[in-house]
Amino acid sequence: MAGLFLDTSAGALSLAIEKEGLLVLIKEENEFNKMAEEAIPLIQEAAKEAGLSFDGFSSLFITDGPGSYTGERIGLTIGKTYCFLKPSVSLYLASSLKIMSAAAKDRLSLPLMDARNMACFGGLYLNGALQGEEKRLEDEEIRKLINEHPSLVLIGIGDFAAELKKRYPANEVISAKMTSCLFTGKDFFSKVEDPLKVKARYLRGKDERN
């Protein structure tokens, strides 16, 4: 039994492969502009390195956003197409923020993704359980959550973690790697009954809510 873990919503293509429950390979491609054309070849290459064929996966674990409007759809399109061609494959989905929270599993955390103009996509998590809702958070809303929860841990991916440290210097910020979080947060994924009906998780901004 082999599983493919995939995230394309956080500005890069991150994947992990497990065989018989053990993590055997992680890989990341940071050339976002080439993601659509290079995603399948990268997965094929990774599968070969793991001793598998491209169609050798029995389970797919894919994030459905929030994040890059285009990026989150690339992963879902791959998952839907794979399951259409191979109906026996099980598809599991999870929010990219939920998977990021695996970097601080037993602590109250606020995974954040850049939504531009000092805003972030975020949601409070504790042990993989969402505390409230995921939404686009303006800077003042993030500072309010920090004040309400003094022990709150902020989580960012890559360079954005460094940006969060500059914005909120008094808070602990974890710089997480999506490749690691995908496998660590395996239990956070939920099985999808009809893979062909899945949709991306798009969080609307305050200027789009009406």
C-alpha cells in the first residue's frame, strides 16, 4: 500500500510518499509559475525514486486550500483525474491550514498564509481541531487573537514565517515545512466519498463578502 501526499496551495509543489505506513520520500518544487506543467513529471519522478510506478498509489492525500487561487486547483485536478482513471484509489482531503497546524499539534496555533496587503488566511487549531472558522484575517484581527490567547503559536511556511516574525516579534513563530506537515498531519485528512465532486477551499476577502 502506497500513499501520495500533495500540496500545491502554499506557493510550491510539496509532496511526500509513504509505503506500508512509512515515509520514504519528500520532494518540493518552488518554481510556482511552472507548477502546472511540471506537477505530473515531478510526481512520476518521485514515484520512480520510491520504487513505484505513477499509477502505483492506493491513496491520495491532498490539500484543498486556502492559498494560491490557481495553485490549490492544480492539486485537486490531479487528484480528481487520478481517481477518475483509477476508481479504486481513495482520496483524502484537508485544509492546507489544518495540515500546517501539525507543526504544533498539541498547542493552540494560528497557521497563516499570505493573503496580501497585510492580511492572511488563517484559523485557530488545537490537535487538528478547528477552533472557530478559517477566514481571511486582517492585521488587526490577528493582533486581537494574539492578545486573547497569550500562548498562541503562529505558523508560517518558508519565507513567510520570517515575515511573520517581523510583524509579530513578541510571539513565537514556527517556520514549518509543508512536506513534513503533510505526513505528520496524516490523521487530519478526511476521506472523500465522491472524488469527482471536490472543490477548492476559497476564502473570500472582506471586500467580497456581500
